[in-house]
Amino acid sequence: MKQEESLAFATIEELSALLARRKLSPVELTNFFLGRIARLNPQLNAMLTVTGGHALDAARRAEKELARSRGASLQRRPLLGIPVTLKDIIWTRGIRTTAGSKVLRDFVPEHDASVVSKLARAGAILLGKTNVHEFAYGVSNNNPHYGSAHNPWARDRITGGSSGGSAASVAAGLCAASVGSDTGGSIRIPSAMCGIVGLKPTYGRVSVYGVVPLSPSFDHVGPIARSVTDAAILLGVLAGHDPRDPRSVSRRAENFRAAVGKPLRKPRLARSREYYWDTLDSEVRTLVETAIRDLERQGASVREISLPHLGDSVQPSTQISLAEAAYCHQAAGYFPAHADDYSEEVRKRIEAGAKVSAVEYLAGFDVQKRVRAELDAALEDVDAIVAPTVPIVAPPIGLDRVSVNGTEMGLRAALVGMNRPANFTGLPAISVPCGFTRDGLPVGLQLIGRAFDESTLLRIAFAYERSHDWGSRHPRLD
């Protein structure tokens, strides 16, 4: 069992080293993960589609390439032979893409999303598509059509969403890494609740072409990984301008993996007096504040700052996302033609979006400019803003409302609140594990950085990660 765990929870770099030294073959590694999926997925419901035949074909090709090149291919194909999963809103040619919905239950795209093409060029092996909140429009991953994803740390609890299946597949050792999407926290929320690393890049850094849209003004695609270094490797593969995505930004190529290895001597961090720290579970508060003190002991400076307009983002970001989701579903012909195939939860949001006025929608972007300017000004003097990722640990499956340190609130509001500002402003943000509660449930620390400065975020996150052993703890799975 110990040997199995060492392989199931190995990092991309560790697996690549084994493949390069021919201590392990891509076929053996792929069969290993497919075996874990077959054994554990019935308990977790992390995977909606398993592509065993497709994966083994790719593994055989990778094996031949490694044999020919004697490992040299790994220099230009950093994911060669590495098995990964994808959130099931990302188009895959010839493989169904359901978006966790009944509407698209039989949809098979004719071409790949841009990020899928990039993963393939890097040599990644696709094991399958992961469970997702219906149309990525929710935070619990309680899916009425395909069943809820279950948290590997406590199977009666949610994974968080909407990339819940991706987070569960990584946390449970069903794959080496995954790719998810984040419109209001959908990478960071499940990463925090499943005890792994989730990175939402800067808006426009990674193409969203071929990804089922939710709110184009806020949609991001990014890595869900076992370690900060793995997240850096994945970002290096996924990032880059895509002419097919009008929001994709042309930026100089960066070596994010190399950036992680460059120490940041005295990171300058800030914590806001407002918003993030108002309503928190007491154990979450203790663990996040302990993590901040640990960073200070490592040489970081932490100052308190004021971000008085951060709370102003709540209503306009809601209005923008509601309106854009309604438009996207109408433009695609899903709604109202297939309204009966939607869950009540998502159908009501689409209907509400159709009622947002043009004035409300456009006014939201004026607020966006003000909030972004406030955050940009704060980040001129610091390297990152530090905050909790979510205010609570994963609650039991089925709850719509939760109590946060005595304050009752809706689950969606509780989980999205701390993540929404980074989507609203397009700034990069990463969640890293920062401890476990008395009940053994993981907690996440969030870092928000300057636009297109993911390298600094990764360096700070790595400095924290390497001084703790949270990544060495794994859920007990039968």
C-alpha cells in the first residue's frame, strides 16, 4: 500500500524522473491510474467519462518516443507520459463533453479546446473527463444529473465546485494533475476543500477557446495540481496567446517552473482590514493566520491595508455573470428550448440573468474599473494580498445554507465571496493547503497578485509549501 501511495501521490516532476530513467513506463503508469479510477471512482464520483482506450493508445506512443529519445523528449514535452484529467466543460475531439448537464449529455465535439491541444503537444495522457456542477454554474458540485462528487477527505462532504471532480481526482490520486475553470472561484474553492493547489491565472493568460462559457468577462482556465511546482509546469504548458480567443493576451513566454526555483528573499504581503476577514470559521481563521505568521518567520513582511471598495464588487459581478450566462445559453440554443432539461437551481439563475437590464450590466463595468484600480494601487507596494480561500471547510453534501462562526448564510455566497474579487478584476490568485482542522478537513490559503505576475505568486506559494508537510498527508481511501 505504501508503494502504491508513493506513486498515486507523486508529483509530475517525480513521475517524469521515473519515466526518464525507465523505472516506470507510460503504459504502466496509465494502467496504474486507470486501476485506481476503477476501484475508487464508485465512491467518489469524480469522473464522468473514463477514456481508457484513448489513454493507453497515447501511453504506447509516449513509450516509443521515450525509448527513441532516451528521455530527451522530456526537455521539449514536459508532460510526456503524464496522465491527467479535464473538467468536463473543456471540449475534447471525439470524446463527449457534457458540461455536467442533461442538455449536452450526448455532445461530442469535432475539435479540441486550445488547452487540450497544448496538453497533447506537451505529451499529456488524457484519462478522462471530471464531474462538474451543472454548466459550471455552482459551487458545491452537487450534480442532479450525474450525482454529487464526494470529497476524498470525508465522502459525506462536498468537494466544492464547480471543478469539484477535477480536485477530487487529484486529491485522491486518480491522476497526476487536472485542468479546471474558474469564474467565481471554481478552481480555488475545490482545491482548498480537497487539500491541493489551484491556480487561477490572470485573465487572458490562458485561452478559453473550446471551453463551454459561463460568463466570458470572468471565465478563466487553470491548473489543479498536487504541488506548486506542478501548477507552474502546467501553467507553462497552458499559457500563451490564442488568435481564436479574442480575450487572449499576447505576452512574452515565461518559464514558470524556473521561476519557482528563484527564492524571493523578503516577500511583501498585505492583508485587508475589510472583506476577507469579516466572517470566518474560527478554525479556518486560526490556520490561515498561523500560515501568515509562518511566512513572516520566513522573512516576509505583512502590512495591513484598506480596500474599502472591495465589497462593492459583489452586486455588479453578480449582475454581469447572470446576464452573460443567460446570453450564452440563449445564443447556444440551450435555453429556453431545453429549459425542462435544466435543474431548478441553474434554470432560475438563467431566468434571473435575462432580467438584468443593460444599465445594470454596463454599470457593473464602471465598478470593475474602480475596484481594479484600488487593487492595482495596493499591489504597487506589495507582492501579494493574502487571505483565506474560503471561510469554512467542506460542509456536508446537500446543504444550501451554512453557519459561519454563528452567522447563517447561503452556501454560494459563503464560498464565492472570497474568490470573486480576483475574477472581477482578472488578477491571478492561487490557493495552497495551509493545514487541517481537528476533524481532519483541509484549509486553503489564498494569494492574489499583480496582473501577469504569476511567477511571484508561485514563488511565495512555493516558499510556504516547502516549509510544511501538508502535501505529504493524503486521504484514506479503501
